[in-house]
Amino acid sequence: MASKQNVPPANGNDPRRTMSGRFNSRDDLDHSMELTAESAADFGYTVHIPPTPDNQPMSEPNTPRDAYGNPVWSKDEEPTAEEPTTPSKAKKRRPLTRKVPIARTIIYSYRGLAFLRLVVLGFFLTWRVKNPNRDAMWLWGMSVVCELWFAFSWILDQLPKLCPVNRLTDLEVLKDKFEMPSPENPRGRPDLPGMDVFVSTADPEKEPPLTTSNTILSILASEYPVEKLSCYLSDDGGALLTFEALAEAASFARVWVPFCRKHTIEPRNPESYFQIRGDPTKGKMRPDFVKDRRRVKREYDEMKIRINGLPDSIRRRSDAYNAHEEIRAKRLQIESGADPSIPLNVPKATWMSDGTHWPGTWSIPGKEHSRGDHAGIIQVMLAPPTNDPIMGSNDLEENLIDTTDIDVRLPMLVYVSREKRPGYDHNKKAGAMNALVRTSAVMSNGPFILNLDCDHYIFNSLAMREAMCFMMDRGGDRICYVQFPQRFEGVDPNDRYANKNTVFFDVNMRALDGLQGPVYVGTGCCFRRVALYGFEPPRGGKKKQQKKAARLAEMATDESEFESRGLLPKQYGQSRIFVESIPVAEMAGRPLEGPGIPLGRPAGALTGPRDPLDAETVAEAINVISCYYEDKTEWGGRVGWIYGSVTEDVVTGFRMHNRGWKSIYCVTKRDAFRGTAPINLTDRLHQVLRWATGSVEIFFSRNNALFANSHMKLLQRVAYLNVGVYPFTSVFLLVYCFLPALSLFSGQFIVQNLNVTFLVYLLIISISLCLLAILEVKWSGITLEEWWRNEQFWVIGGTSAHLAAVLQGFLKVLAGVDISFTLTAKAGADEEQDEFAELYEVKWTALMIPPITIMLVNLVAIAVGVSRTIYATFPEWSKLLGGVFFSLWVLLHMYPFAKGLMGKRGRTPTIVFVWSGMLAIVISLLWVTISPPSDSTNVPQGGFRP
């Protein structure tokens, strides 16, 4: 193979436009950088330059070197140079990120305490096994089995939390490196890589278009180079309502985005911004801020009215057009001489404002116009911006506000609705995300992808830059994604059902960041595009895969090779343009060349403009979202978002870590993103049910961490194993929650006697758990109340949603039966002005049956145990105290659930009382049957007997 330059070859002198910001032409490149097929085989779509005296920084003869011969500099060292380092160069050499270690006293105490608790658990379980309760072996046996499982589950949860880290970014250094004038970039054009933002929605009834529009507006107003930013909205429902709402948002963006840039607005979600309480002028220096804010607020209110009125507007428009079509069809019927009494079959279409049929889903579904059967749609709402800033003017009639010296360009905005046809498995959200990956590769090809749910907006306009600090830093080429924590608005102040998930996001995820990285949680995540394509990270991987990557790079540029070999079509499909975009995205995603970066891209390489969109590009973008495009390819198997699980996010992250990639957890001082969470008990249970069902699916699939390869670190594997195992704890938790009641009913206890040994073990285990919680609070920043709420909902979810997920998993694996739990009754609050009215709604679901049963059984058991002991000839107070203590422990954890059942002002639905009464009767009958009264000999023959 002939030598090639360090850029993806393309037809003609100019490289093909498939990325956001690229080389102007091949003549702009350094032609001295060449490689051969052998050197290119080191990793996919990158160029490995063998170390030579000409391309390596000067180093001492004894300088340590890596496997490729590159000098390895410590974090505090900088390579010496013959010329003195200027202050600007020294500043640019500063790292973009740094780790902030946890205080040694805290982390060492935390690890020591965890080890101590592990040892005590070992001694306690050994003592429990060796000291059975001979009077109630069945009670002792169940308790020991449950305790053994709880110990195992605690170990799986605790081990990955031993190495937590905190990280900080330096945005000033990022700006100096990529946006300031330099010899390679004399005009100081942005040299940051392109960013494609994906927003997904599926149903405008469940996901209001106004919420989606606000998320889109927050993206368009982000502080990222305009020409490098592209936003794609995936409407998997193909609804005209979503389409027209997006058009309204694009129109309002011409006012909102310049306003945000002019006055440095935060947050840049207009709905959230205008609802902020307090003085809006605080920190604003421009004298025209109040006037501008008033005008923009009025414009936003008008947009809200238009969007909220779209359903009626579309319906009236469609009715008018359909009536006109019926009249015309009737006229044609009469003119043709047909029998006028024959009814006409005129479809009830949904019409666009230009008087044409909507190609997506109709309000009244018709042939080729339903949710599962409609054409693919791509509409560019905002065209790609120019490479040079366009300043506004002071013409208030045209611009609404004075935009003098304000860049009024807007990022590219694209509406996408993939094609759907009967007989194809469209793979829900994962399939929609993969369609966006291919479409964006053809249209903009940003080397990084930020994915957001439609209700998660950008709260920190610098969030994308925070992610770039990690991707562009030393070692950033081995990072597959940067995950941000999820923060929620609209949650009740007490966070009754642990909706904020602070323990997971601030404890577990920070701890995983000290291993191989956090798991992917479905939103607020910035991906490296080539990591989604199934490649292994640089400086890693097997020889066979390295050679395969070199062949792929050759086929991407050689038409004869592309046609003769079936490898690329098998992986990525029959799109030549898409395949050509892969090496371009890989090259653009590299960090800048410099010390400690053996293979970087030249500075200033991404400052050139991109070609405007043409009809051929849009046609190819339509082609790659067709329903048949993924047939006989690796999409959803090895490439893109992974199919086969309702928690496709966790599986996708697992596959990347399993290939050797690292991920980063980025906690910013100002929250990066904010979204909404279900605060209603039933909605929360169904949310947890979906997560737990996905975990059970993972456990019974090849994505089980037990089958991970050597690229994944041991503790990272333990963390992923816990992801698949934790729902099964619900079986043992359910049994353990009934044990105190069984103890009180039977008059026995899980141990023979409440001796000192048992009490000491119990005391040490409980105190160590509390101390571990306090230390977690110290290094994570959460509060003890948040930790306790998490513990409460762990019991509530474990005895309801997790249990149902395990049942679903077993039925699906063993019998192929797929069941689901749906709402069957509803009782809502009537005070619409209450901000947390949804919190008090009680919607009956079968998931509530186990927790209700647990509470009733324990309450009845306490009454039975107390009455028996009081009236007993020889009362056993120790056993009573033990049973009552553990029953109260269970009821204390169930308190938020019981409070949720009460609704507001005790307005409990009738169904709750019915179930409670039925369960109380059943429990009483069972108790009489198992342990009849002492004078049972006088009971008639038809009475209950043991």
C-alpha cells in the first residue's frame, strides 16, 4: 500500500465535508507526516508515528519510555527544550483537568471501617451457622440464608466504592489552547472539535412539546463555537405536533440566543429562567437589560400560547382540508356518473400548514401513516452557520432587541423521524439513537456526541466545554464518554421517594470514577463517536483487531476494496459516505499534539469552514435512517447503542468498558443538566421496575459481568455484576421483612436466646453501617437525610418493583412470557395550583400489594405478640422485644410508602381499604389455622384445626 497522509483521503483535492470544522484542503496539511499499512495497523483509523529523533521531544537517555518508545513524563514534569519556554506556551502546557484527592483521614478511615465490618460479618455469620435455634429450625434457616445473601450483596456494593475521586477542569486553559491566536491559528478561530447533540422524544402526549422546545433552546444557546455545534431532535412518534413545535422554537431562537449571549443568561432554558425567583437584574451590567428581558419574555409567552394551541390548530386545519377533499371527491363521483349513495373512502389525513399531507403519523392513523408505519423525515430547521461571526444591529423592528456586537448566528438544527414499517424490529430508543448517529455522521460528523432526554436541559452553558477538557487532555483519546450527574427539578422538598438518587449519583458514580469509570445512565453523556463504532481505544487491543482496523481504513478510501470485501457493509451498512466519515471523525477527535500525547492532531487543523448541505447529502441522510438499513449489519450488536434490553444505556457502557475504554464522571460546580423526575409513588415504582427489569435481562444475557474479558478491571467487573444481581436481593428482603412477624406469631426468634454475643455482633454491625454512612456523607457531599431516604426506598422498591422485575425475568427466560404491570385505578388531587399535586395522587397498581401485606402482617403480629406475652403464664419478654424491634424496623422503612397511600388529607382510594381488609382477614384465618386457641378441643368438627 502506498504511503498516505495523516488525514483521511478523499476524492479530489478537498476532503469530503463530513465533519464540523475540518481542513480547507490537502495543501494545508503537513505532508511530512506519512505512514505505511504496517504502522497504521496499531489502532483503528489513526496514524501511529514511530518515535524518531525528529518527531519526539528532547529527553534524557534514561527517560522512561512506554511500549511504543515514547517518553513518559510524570504529571509534575515537563520535557526540557533548548529554547526557553514562553509564558503563553507554558500556560498551554498546563493540564486541562486534575484529580482532587479525598482527604486521607477520611478515605483511610472509610476503607478500614469497611474492612472491619467485613471481618465482623464473617465472624457473625460463622457464629449464626454454628448456633442454630433448635426450637425453630425453619425460622433460623430462613434468617441465615437471607443474612448470607445480604452479606454477599453488601460486598458487591461496597468493593467498588473504595477508590472515590473528584475531578476539576480548567476552562481558561481550554480557551487558551483552542480559541486564542497562535502561530498555527493566527486569527484565533475556534479549534475545538465538532459536537452533535441528540435529543430524543417519542410521544408528544407524554412528553410535552413545550418541554422539548425549551431543551432545544438551551442547547442552541450553549457557550460552544456556533459553527461546531449541531442539534438533532429524534421524534420517534413522527408527530406533526412535535415538528411544528420545533419550528416555533427555531423561530424564537433568533431572539432568545442573542439575548442569552448579550446578557450572559443562566440557565438558558427560557421556562426555567423566567420562573427564577429573586432580582433578575442582579449581576447584569447593561442598562438595557430590563427592557430586553421584558420584550423577550413577551415573545416567549406568545410562543408558549402558539405551542399549547398547536393541537387544536392542527385539528382544525386538518378538518378543513379533509372536508374540502371530501367535497372534491364527491364532485368527482357525481361527474363520473357513479352512484352518489356509495360512501366515499376519503382518508382522514393530518395536514401541514403548506397544504400537503404530513408524511409521518396522522392523528387518525391510516395506511403508511401510523406510529409503526410511516416514512422517514429529515427537515433542516436552522441551516449550518457560516464560519465567520455575523454581528447584529440596533434595528429593533427587525431584531426585537439591540444586538450590536453580538454574534447572531445559530447552530444547525435538524428534525429527524426515522422510517418505520411493519415487520421490522425498530428497537425503541436504542434504534432511534443509532439512526441519529448515522444521520449526523453524514450531515455534520461531529467527533463527539452529547445525548439528552427531551426533559433534560442544559443548566450550565459551559457543560460541553467541561466535557472537552477531559477529551482533549493528555490521555483523553482513551476516554469513551464523559458522564454528568442527573439533577432534578420539581421534586418535593423532603424527597419522599428518593427521586434525586443522590446516593447513586454522588456516591456510587464518584467511586466508579476511581476505577474504569462510571456507568452510562442514558442522558447527560458526551460520547466519543468512534467509541460508538465498536473500536478499541488507542494503545490497546489485539493484533488481529489492529490489522482489521488498517484494512477498514484502506477500504474506506479505495472504492474497489469497498466493493470487493463485505466487511464494512456487514458492520456499518451500504453507505459509502458514512464509512468515509469514520476516519475523519477519529482524526478530529484527537487531542492536540504535545508532550505526553504520542499521537495528536496538528493545532489549527479544525479551523476551516464546512461545506453547505446539498441535496445529495440530505438524500444519503434519509437513506441511513431507512428501516432496512441495519439488516445484516452489526448495528445494535457491536456498533452503536446495544439492542436487547430495556436498559440499553447500561449495556452500551458495559460494552465500551469491556473493550478497554475508560469513562469519566464530571461533577461541575454549577449543575450541567437538569431534568424532571416522577414524584408520584406509582410512577416512581414503575420507573424502578423498568430499571430492575433491565438489570435482570442483563444478568441472563451475555452482557453479564461474569463473561467480561481481561480489558475490564476487577472492581469494575464487580460493579457491573452488582448491576445485574441487585434485583434478586428482593426475594431475600421480602422473606426477611416477614421474619419478625413470623417470630411474633410463633413465639420463637431467629436465635435461641437474646444473649450477649448476638447483641454485641448486632451492635457492631449496626454502628459500623452508620459510621460508613457518615464517612460517605463526608467524601460525597450528600446529607444523612438523603442517605436515609435512599435506605427507605431501597426496602420499598425491593419488596415491590424489584420483586416484580425478577418475576418478569424468570418468566421471560424460562417460558418466553413477557408481562407488564399497568395502572388499573386512579385518584388525583383537585388542587391544580399545588406545585406538588402529583405527589398526593394515588394510582393503584399491583406493585403495591407486597408492601401493603408486609405492613399489615407486621402490625397484626405486634398486636398478637404483645397480647400473648401479657396473658402468658410464663412470658418470654426477650423474644417479644426482639420480634417487636425488627417489626418496627421494617415499618420504619415503609413509612414513606404508607404516607403515600394516604394521599392528601388522608384521601385514600377505596381499593386500598379493600385490599387491606382482605389481607387482614386472610392473615387472621391463617393464624387461627396454624396456632388455634388452647381450648380448641371444644371446637365443633367443622372448625379450623392445625
